[in-house]
Amino acid sequence: MTIRVLLADDQALLRSAFKVLVDSEHDMEVVGEAADGAEAVELARSARADVVLMDIRMPGTDGLAATRMISADPGLADVRVVMLTTFEVDEYVVQSLRAGASGFLGKGAEPEELLNAIRIAAAGDALLSPAATKGLIAKFLAQGGSSEGGQDSGVYSERLAALTVREREVLVLVAGGHSNDDIADRLEVSPLTVKTHVNRAMAKLGARDRAQLVVIAYESGLVRPRVD
């Protein structure tokens, strides 16, 4: 199955470089290029993209606003957004995850990292390791990031109450940066069982993927950020 990739960046030279790289892979193809966020949203819909490589900073509608628009559109529920940023530790990265992005990647990443990121996002998993995403969110929220652009913990209270004890336990471990295999070992169950619990937790909490689960776990207060 070919992964349909949309490139959204205001730098034409960078888009061209990404296009050559992506089109060189047998399992993916570039189906569109956008120079700003508004165009990215339209192309995500018309080109039936699976993954959008989205620059955060673009003129007009930026990548953050475009990601919110994609996440809010039921017709684009299957579209995964990978944020590209010059600064990997950036408050906009966390806002992007809150907006619905599957994860983030620095523009200085190696070609193989970029290609792997596209495949991970297309599979519905959190981009980069869960630990990396968790670490960034924990650091930002501990610095007071949850007070701006985040959700009040009460927003998730009812949804969290709908989780079973085991689903809540799995959610805490996901937010702790553990993989399905790690969680399976800790709980002495199969990885498939863990995946089922993760999927059910995502459905009940309205999360698009694991990255969103991590954000919800912290913003709800279920897991407290800790900075060493």
C-alpha cells in the first residue's frame, strides 16, 4: 500500500528536496505541495493525503492553525500530521501535539529518520519514541505550558471516568514512554491485549493516536510532569 504524502513548507527548495527523497521510496509518493497552511488543508482533502509533512512557521495560515483545521475536520480523520521544526524543543511543538499532530521532527533529521517518521505516522503511532514525546511535554507543562492553549483537567474528567481500571493503567504507562511490548511485560499480558486497551482508550478519550494520549494524560492530571 502506497503512503500518500503532502508537503507543506513555504520554502520551494526544501519541498523539492523532500519530494525527491519521498518519491525515491517504493511505498510512498508525494501527492501535493503547499506553500502555506490554508493550501495544505485544501490539498489534504483533494489529494487524499495519508501524511502531511507540515512546517510550523509559514506565512498566512501557519502550520499550527492548519493542523487544528485538519484535526477538526471529520473528513480528514485519517490524515496524520508530522510537524517539521527548526527547533526540536519548542513550545510550538507541544501546541502542535495538542492541535492533533502525530508528532514532530527536526528539519536537521537524517533522510532515513524522515522516511521512518512518515511510515510511523501512517501506521497511526506516535512519531519518535513515546519517551521523547513524553519528555518534551513533561518539560513544557512543568514550566507552566498547560495554562496557555491547553485543556482544563475537568474537560477530560468524564471521559477518564469511562476508562476501565486496566485502560487507565495502560494510559499511565503509555504516558511514561513505554512501548506496547514493555507494557505487556509489566502487566503480564500479550502485546495484542495492550494494543486493544490502547485503542479503546483512544476511542473513549477522542485521541487520534498515542501522541494525543500522552498529552491527555498530562493535561488531565492523571500523570504529573516531572523535570529532573
